[in-house]
Amino acid sequence: MNISHIINELGEDRQNYFNAVAPPIFQTSNFAVETFADMRAAFADERSAFIYTRTGNPTVDMLRQKLAALDGAEDALVFNSGASAIYAAVMTNVKTGDHIVSVKGPYNSAWRLFNDVLPRFGVTTTYVDGTKIENFAEAIRPETSVIFLESPNTLTYELQDLAAVAELAKKHNILTIIDNSYCTPLYQKPHAFGIDLSLQSATKYIGGHSDTVAGVVTGSKKLMDKIFVDQIIVAGTQATPFDAWLLLRGLRTLPMRLERISRSTNTIVEYLKTHPKIERVIFPLDADFPQIQLAKRQMSGACGLFTIVLKTDSHAKIEKFTTALKHFLMAVSWGGHESLVLPQAAWLTAETFDATTERHRMVRIYVGLEEADYLIEDLAQAFEKL
């Protein structure tokens, strides 16, 4: 299906809302029916009928259709955050006594779910270096029910061989879940490699304007039905109509935003790679990236997130560098119009900082929609503080 059709037309029955070009926000909590029979039919099919916005809404439904099509999936569910999407995908598919194999260092909400929540229900997790397929094979147990992936991750960008993991999982009847927030469906399509559930933080590139929080899970209709009953109906974690409308707005410009961000990122990465105060740049589509061939095979782009390792032995100098930036905001998340930095040293004090630990000298950079030269000038003046 053509991407322009998906973004601009799919699911938009304009004749039903006065041929408005912009989709309407159906800002209602409740939907009325005309007859007793209509009510019975609605209760019999809560996924398709509109009864109560907690479980279904036309604005949210329009977004679901587009996101499923972008991922090449049968169906999609939209949640009130990326963390909710992770929680729903995992919790629906584990039971007491089950075992999860996860890549090491997953997104914080996933890590807390695996470490703090699931053990209370008898579910255990083994973390593996996901760059080698044999690590997954060795970690699988008879009770393993889920393999959780994040490819690439969002600090050091290690990848997993998605096709190989999917093939291994299917041999053992294990469900595969991937956090695809880094690439978006435009630059990586996990279902094409055999992954069962693909999720992402729609807060980031899908929204694109840093003004909404949401998450997405895509997969087969059977799996979506299961998550809908277990999580949307019970936990009430579906995105609101207004947030869905903001995400529909973000989709309109997604391809051009990613194209511009990617172009600027490549220019800035090349500048940083030769800078004398940079030890190395970590970016999945850089020629020096250790998994560059796998990245090219699985990803058609890499957007605007990368990490630099500073040449310094001083916690104070890292603070000076990041504070000196005038056009990069210091903030978490990414994917919006504004450029960001996130120094790992911010989690440390001067006493706990260890210059021999590379991670302590890492600064994650997100390139937004500003001009590349504008951002390079800002980086150059901040490097003088080092």
C-alpha cells in the first residue's frame, strides 16, 4: 500500500464528516444506539462497534488503521504511552512460571517491568547480548514464552538479527516482541522479518511535535484481539481522541521530517567524527559501526539519534559542555522538532564519575529540524568549554 495513501487517505471517510480535510476529534465519552438490537450487537463486537471511548472511538480507529498499514500488520492498538504499549504486549502473553529472554539494557519501563513487577507473579527474565543469535538459543528454557527485542537500542544502538531470532522463536513456539521506536515503520518493518508484535513510542517521531504521549502495538488480528480484551478493556489504557488526533496530524509530515532529520544527522555525524575532542561517534548507519551490514539489511534509515563519547576525564567539563549548548535542549525523549542532548554523566556525581568507563563519557544527541550548520556552530562553541 502506498505510503501517501496511508497517511493522507486511509480510513478517512470524509463524506461522513462534511468532507472536512482535517480529521475530526470525536471528543465524546459515550455513543448512543437506536434500538435494543443495536445495543446487543454492539456488546457482541466491542472491537468494531463504538460504545464507550475507553474501548473504541472513531478518531482512534482512524489512527489504528494507518499505523497497522505502515507496519504491514493486520491490526494496531494505540495506548496512552509507550510504556503502556510495552506493558500490554508483555503482560498479555505471560503467565505464572513463564520465562522471558530479553536483550540486555532495554528501555527503562521494560527493564522495570521485567525486574520489579513480573517477579511478583513468578515470571523470570534472562538478559542476553542480542548481537549473537547463539545467546538467544542458549538462554531459551522449556518455559520461555517471550523474546523481547530492541533493535537498535537508544544509546549504543546494538542490533539483533530479526529474521534469525524470529526463526529460532518459531521453532520453540515463542512469541517475539520488538521495540521499534528508533526506526519507526518507515525505516524498519519487523513483521517482514517474522516478528510477532512490533511496538513503538508514538510520543516520538509519529507525534513529532513534542506535545503528546502515546504508544503503539501492531500485529495479527488474533494477537490484537487478545491484548484488547486483556488490557484495553480491563486496564483502560487506550489513547484519548485528542491525542489520536495529534498523532494523525504528525503522520501527515512524518516522511519529510524523517528525511530532513536524517540528512542533517549525516552531516553532523561527519563533522563530529573528525573532531579532536570526540573519542568516537556511535551511529547505526555509520561506516564504522560494528554491525553496519546488518543495519543496512534491516534498516532503510536511522533518523536523528546517535551518541558521542567525549575525550575528557572530568565530570565538570561534561557539565560545562552540555550546559554551554544554546540550541540543543537538555532533555529526555526525542523525535520532536527540537534538538536535544542527554549526558550520561547527569546520573552521576563527581565522586561516582569514572573516566575509564566509556558510558560515563557518553552524550546522546538528537537532531531535530534545525539547519545542520546552525547546530554544528552550536556544538563547536560548546566544545571550546572542554
